[in-house]
Amino acid sequence: MNEALGLPPEVLTKARADMEKLATLAMPFGKFSGRRVIDLPEEYLLWFRQKGFPKGELGRIMQLALELKINGLEGLIPG
């Protein structure tokens, strides 16, 4: 277990992988096709939260991007 964060190594590995996806995953469809998920407007992500995020990894990463934006943490993802 990582003593500094109190998290098991597998959790840290998954968190790092998610951050890498946020930095690179491009929106595959719609008005913002080709834009990185982390760069999608907060209003767009809020609309998906209301209507339903896509299934699978894309939806999960979009939800994570929204949480970062709501909490003012999107700056953690390199540009």
C-alpha cells in the first residue's frame, strides 16, 4: 500500500491510466468531435449527465472530466 496516500498500488495505477486518457482521449462524435474529453465545455458534459453518458469507457472518462471541472481541477491534466 502507498503510505503517502493510503491507497493500494492497483488503485494508483488505475488513477494514472485515467489521467492519461483524460489527456489524450478525443470525443469520437457530435458537435465537439475530435476535441479532447478534458477540453469539452462543462455545459456539454452537464447535458450528458442529465441525458445519460455514453456506455463504457468514454462515458466513464466524460464523467471524470466533469467532476474535475466542477471541482476546478481540470488544470491537473496537461495541455
